[in-house]
Amino acid sequence: MAPFLIAGALVYFAVHLLMDVEYAGQDVTVRGPRVFSWARGLVGKPALSADQQPVRAVRLFAQGTDSIDPRTITQGAVYDCRFLAELSSFARTPKGRECIKQMIRQNADGTYTVTFPGPPPIPITVTPLTAMELKLYGKTPPNNNDIWLPVLEKAYGEYRITHQDALEHVFRTLKHGIFEWRWTSRPELPGFGASYGAKDDLAAVLLSGHNLRRVPTVGVEIGEFGLAKGYVNTRQMRSWLNRDAVVAEIIGEQERLLKQAHDSDAIITATTEVAASEAQGLFSNHAYAILDYDPEKRELLIRDVMSKCDFVDPATGKVRDGRADGVFVLNLAEFNKYFSHVNVGEP
């Protein structure tokens, strides 16, 4: 029995190692065995962090707060969609954009200090960006002349790196050792640490001072047959007898929370887990920013921070709005079918 338990534990650990992806170079589904980057040393290729030459001729905000557009905050090679979705939603209001601009200060020595509002305020100082970091971190198309986003991403990554618990330190030290032959819990580049927030909403707390409330959709809470993902509760059992009433109850709760968050300029995001999402051009296990909510039409304006997917209308098989720009509108009924949770900030 013991050998089976040990083997099971090893498989569980190996799966979690492969799933704890920091950036595209560690994604086994994309790179295959090349995720074992220690092999670069065998063929004389340098590590990513070897190029430490700072890029100086850059500007934080070329056009002031106009440089901060929630529709252009775009994910780079770092797997930190949760952070960028929360940042995009935060930037949808003039108050949020002004707050972002005030957060970042360039120092006389070329470093940057990002002060997350908290409370309490948390200052993080990072070194100037390198050419490799500019290539891999988030971007603000179309011209990418402003570097406020990669600076902010680097600072958030540094914060996550220095706020790991003991178990995270051990896990990531083993992970980096096995895959990269670097026996440390620090990633190759500081910005990769932003991926450490893939399963929580700490970024929203740092940006706005408020937690997000995670609210399940119909697709997750009661599913198609009154069964959710991995658990049974009273609401599911009630749906076996009167599904329409339970659906109305779930959507009614969402309506109330969405309107409250929208009116108070709180952060709102959405996440996908349900299988139906991929059939309609969406990504599963991905975070999306909610940029607007219309309580009269019961519609959400949603943005994919990778700017790669758009909603494919099941009736036509084509992108609904005719623009594959990562921004699309869903009504609440559709949202509850294709998304798993809406994450709503406290007012």
C-alpha cells in the first residue's frame, strides 16, 4: 500500500509543478520538454536573466492618464491574467486611472517606486526594465511607447516574491531547481512573480483596498442537471424541483452586486471554468475584466486581457460584434452559461 501512496503523492506533486506556470517558457503544452530550461546551459545558451542591461530611453506615461486605457492593457508572456484583469477593471474609471498614475514614481537613479494604495500604502522599488523584460512583460498597444504597465507588473511580481509563505518557498525552490537548476524560490525575472497571484485576488486589495466577493454562476452553482462541480448544496437540491426559481435567484443576486459595484467604481472580474466557454471562442481557466455593466439591459462589457479571444455567437458561428479585439458584450443569461464566477469588489 505504501508504494502506491508514495507514487500517488509523486504524481500529484509532478502535476502541480507542471501546472504552476510563471511564463510561456514554462508551459509544457506549448514547449514540451523544453520547459526543462537547465538544458540551455548544456548548449551554451544564457538564462533569461543574463541580459541585465537597462533600457533608458523610455517614458512612463507619454500622454498622462490618457496613456492608461483598460482596453489596451495586454498580457505578455507572464501568466498573470488575474492581476491584469483586476488592473483593467480598476482602470475603467477616471479615479482608477489617476490612482495608477500616482502610484508610480521614477527615481533619480533610474529605479521606480510603485506605491500600492493598500491600506496601508506599500512601496516597492524595482530596477529599470531590461530589453528582455520589455519583451516578456505586459504591453499597451498599439505603440507600446509607455512602460507604466511593465513597471507595475514588475513591482507586483516583486511583492508576491517577497510575500511567499514557507510552503510556497519550498515548492518553488524545488520547481525552479528541477526545471531550471536554480535552487531558489525567486523566478528568473521579477515580473514572473505576478503569476503567483493566479488563484487569489490580492492584486485587487493592493490596488483598491477592498476584497473581491466570488459569486458562482448558474453554470457552476447548479449546472445543467442540478449538479455543480464537486459538491452538493441546498440550492442545487432545490433546483431539482424548481430550476427556474433558483436560476432567477442566482441571477438576481448577481444583478444586485454588479449594480452596487458598478455604481461605486469597484473592481469587477470574471473567470471561466465551464467547458461551454471554449466552444464560443473563450479561454477556460482564464480571468476577464468587466469594464461596464448596464443594469437596464442586464449586459456586461467584458475584455480578454490577452486580446486574443472574442465571443462567437452560437447562432451564426461568427464573432458577434464583427471585431476580434477581445472586447464583447454578454447578457446575464449568456454570462451565466459561459462563465464560472463573477468577482465583485466591495463598495
